[in-house]
Amino acid sequence: MPVFEEEFSVDAVPDTVWDFLLDPARVAPCLPGCESLEVQDATTYRVRLTVKVGFLSTTQNLRVEIVESDRPRHLVSLGRGEDRKLASQIEVRNTLDLAPAGTGATLVRYRSEVRVLGRLGSVGDAVMKVKAKQLAGEFATNVRAAIEMPT
């Protein structure tokens, strides 16, 4: 199971970053390829993502559930989805850890454990790692911009 780890800092205190990350309407526009979001309840969401991975384009209908929450430090979510057209499934376990990083800043560390089955899994780990790193960078840039944007 490939594991991806990244970190980035945001010019906001952990409570502000936490509130942002738990607001699906604010996070969804930060997700590369996010086409739609449906809030099912306080901890469960449905997200539709379309992403090009190698030579394949996949549209995943993901069900994401927050399974651990320790405000404002630790958050774990599980996502499961499928692309029927590609006969592929994906399972993702995301762990986010927030820590103060100097005056008024937060270090965000995350770890994603990804399992891909079916045709999409045939792309290979090397291509997946490059794409995951690219998507993670876009997400970090989008989150930083959204939180730090003057109101």
C-alpha cells in the first residue's frame, strides 16, 4: 500500500486551520479535480473527483468519513470510492496533524495510505507517487491561499 507524506505551513493558528479543515464547503474547492460535494452528516461526505493519472482519467465517487478527531491537533479520515467505467476502486486513509509553528502559524503534516485496485492500479507506483505529490502540492497551495486570504 503506497504511503505519501507531506507537510506545509499556514499563517494561521491551529484552531483557525482546524475550523477550515472541518468545513467541507471550504475544503472542497481546494481539492484538485473536485466536481461536487454532498454533506451527509457532521462526519460523512460524498465527493466526486476527476483526475488524470498517467494515461488514464478517473472519476471517483468517494465516501469520506472522519473516524478520529482530537481538536485542534489530529484528524483521521477514511475514503472509499470507485470508478465503474475503469472497474477501479480506491481506499484512502488520511491522517492530519497540526502543530503550532511560531507566532500565529501552523505546521500541517499529513500522511495518506492509498490502496488502488482494478485497472487504475495497473498504472504503477512510480506514476502514482508523482501524481500524488503533484495533487498534494496543489492542495497545500490552495489551502494556504484560502486560509491566508484577507477577508
